[in-house]
Amino acid sequence: MKISDISQEHLNKELMDRVLFHGTEDDGCRGEVIFVFGSLKATSYRVPLAVELYFNQRAPKIMMSGGNQDYPEALAMQEKEIELGVPKEDIWVESKSSNTTENVQESMKILDEKLGLCSINRILIVTTSYHMRRSYLTLKTFMPAHICFSMCSAQDNNTRRDNWWLSRAGVDRVMKEVEGLVHYTRTGQIMDAEV
């Protein structure tokens, strides 16, 4: 079944788990850049993981992406990374975007300018686990086809694969994310995928 084929009556815990979490484990590969999607809580969950990947030499540069606020998420994330010891010259910032698609489209311009998209073989994706599928499919939709991706999920408090169904907030977020994925794939905004 493809994501675009999912209807409301299909949705159950097992299917939602499969859509969002199956096959999103970190493969441990190295790449040219760590791509961090912004959020209001990115400095708590996503940034520490990106810093860990950087210091484990998984990639030499970090792309912070996210506007969406009076003070852009990407700038707050950059400040936190510098505080955690990442040199400013190894952090690139995209602060115009306000959603996942814009994160990718705006960041592509910077990545092309800094590295050249043709020189990038692998990008490490950093976002929360429930947002990973959409982030991956969005990158696959817009980035050149030769680029591979490693999925490095940051673990927040209530939308992890092992606990999302235990709280109302977790269930609501996962449900909204699955419904969004169905909509985006049906309308051709991002590529479809088998689940």
C-alpha cells in the first residue's frame, strides 16, 4: 500500500507506526552535511543530536533550517550549537522557511552555493522521529536523485516510536502527521512511498 492509498478507516496503531517509523533507523553512514529541520523545541532535541553526529565525525558541516518566528529557529539552533562547541564556520543557517518543503527548498540554495549539490553524496537528516518520514520524502522530492540520506531521529518526550500512543498529545501529533503525509502525497507535493 502506498501512503496516498491510506484512508481514515485504515488507520490503526500498527499502520501509523509503519507509516512514520518503519525503516527510519540510522544506518551509521558518514556524509557531507547534517541537515537539521527547525522547530520550537529543536534546541532541546534536534541540536544535541546534530552536535553529537558532528563530533563523531559523521559529517563536517551542519545546515540549520527554519524561520517561522520573530527570532528564526535556525538562529536559535546555531547559538545552541556554538554553545555546545561547534565552530561557527561549520554551521550554515537558512532562516526564511516556515514549513518542511520550504526548509528543503531554501536550504538547497545554500548547499549549492557552499558545496555544490553535485558534490553532495549523502545528507544526514536530523528531526524528531515522527517527522522523519515527511522530511525524508521532501528531501527525496526536491534534492538531486544521486543524493543518499541517513535518518538520524532525535527522541522527544511523547512522539517516539516506543511511546507515542501512551499520551493524547502523542496520538494527536502522530495522527496529524499521517494525515498530512496522505494529503501531501495525494496532491503531489511530495513523492509517494510504499508502507
